[in-house]
Amino acid sequence: MMEAMEEANPVPELRPTCGELFMSFLAIGMQGFGGVLPWARRMLVEQRGWLTEAEFIEVLSLAQFLPGPNIVNVSIIVGRRFNGVAGATSASIGLMFMPFLIVLALAALYARYAGISAVRGATDGVSAAATGLIIAMAVKMSYPLRHSPWMIAIGVATFLVIALARVPLLWVLAAMAPISVGIAWFKR
């Protein structure tokens, strides 16, 4: 599957080193505490230009389909694309290094001070901000799809089935993935 994606999307001239992948994903991991996909999109597409908007959507779609955290999957896919296993390792370790240390420190603090109402209020505020980041990223990602009514229909149907009908994600993926791949194949 990766080979097909690489053939359809040739690697751009700009080829980051393992060190650049590590440092870039380290920055993503530190900036986007609580929701790093918007930061990853900004860095990969807007700032570094390592991926086009369409390539980012393809990578994220694959990452969401695979088991595990989406952003970790994105880091592995992007790292592998540019530098093979070493790039995948560099990007994923860079992404997880600082958040791992920060979470350990915050868990210790939260365990000690969770009973304080100001701490509970702060966690509510962070939750609202993270939700806003996810909504903003969804709107930005949907913009390139505006000329593809069938993609919009698949997205809306998937949202409705998961959010409103509460159908489990695995069942929705099992149904929607073949449908969307079939439509995309037919539309080519």
C-alpha cells in the first residue's frame, strides 16, 4: 500500500534528514500538547512544505485507518517516506520524547492536587481548547474537498453514523473504506 502511495505522490525535492525529522516532530510534540494534528499539518504542509495538502490528507487518512494514535502513525509514515526505517524511528521518537516527560510530571502533580477546584477548572478549559483545535483542523482539511461532492457525502455520512447513530468505528471503517475506495477508483 505504501508503494502505491509513493508512486502516486512522488517524494518532493526537499528531503529532510533524520535529524530534521526528529527536531520537527519534537517541536510538534511540545507545541501541540493535547492535540498535535493541527500543529503537524501546519508544520508539514504550510511551514516546511514536505507534503502538499492532498498528500497530508492521504497520510492522515491512512494513519486513521491503522491501529494506534493517529499522530504517531503520521510521524512514522512521513519519516519512512523520506528516510526509511531510520526516518520513521527519528520522527516517532522526536514526537513522543517531550510529551512523555511532561505527562509523567503532570501526572505526579495532578495526583497530588486533583482535589483543588481550580485544577478541575483548568482541565475543563484545556478540554474546550483542544476541541476547538480539532474543529479548526477539520475545517481546514475539508477545504480541498469542496470540489468533490462524493467525498463530502462520504465524510458527512461517516460523521452521522459514528456521532449520531453510535455505530462502532471498526464497523463504519469496514463499510465506508471499500465504498470510498470503489468510488475513487471509478472516478479516476
